[in-house]
Amino acid sequence: MADTAGKSAKAVFSMRIPSDKKSSLEFLYSGLGMTLAEAVNIFFEKSLAVGGIPFDVRLPEYSRETLEAMREAMDIEAGRVPAKRYRTAEELFADNDAEIAGEREHA
């Protein structure tokens, strides 16, 4: 619906997001010189210009090694696998080097 100045009437858009996420987004966009509302409007304008979401929406494609590391991290967090502990960085690097060398021998 157009008003007398030829501009579209305004409508209110509202959404709920976690307050910590809102704060993080406001901080991010303020660094770019805009408000959260301006950033959302840019997203909407770009969506209209391209006829859809203005970026790829798909599941990430992780390598086998990354998937294994993610599973291991979840198992450690859940207590199914004990976490390794090191007293020094040198101890960690030595263990890592030995693990890599062992993987090369089995390959």
C-alpha cells in the first residue's frame, strides 16, 4: 500500500533470539558501521535481489579425519574416552609425533 509520498507503508517485523547472540551480532555489525536492524534489512534486500537466500545453505562437508576428531572430542566430553594430559608442551609434541609415526607405519 503506498502513502501520499509514493513510499511503501512500513510493517513491524519481530523475532526472538538468545540475548547473548543478539549482543554478539550487535557488536559484530557495529564494527561494520551498522545496526542489527540495518544488517537484517540488507539480508532481506539481497534475498529479494537474488530470489532466495543470498548464500549457500547446505550441510558442511567434513573430511574423514575431521569427523573422527569430532567423534573423539564428543567421546572425551561424555567421559567415554579418557582425555590425555600432559605436563609440558614438549611432552604433548613428543606424544603427537609418536602417534603420527605409528600411523605412517600402519599405512
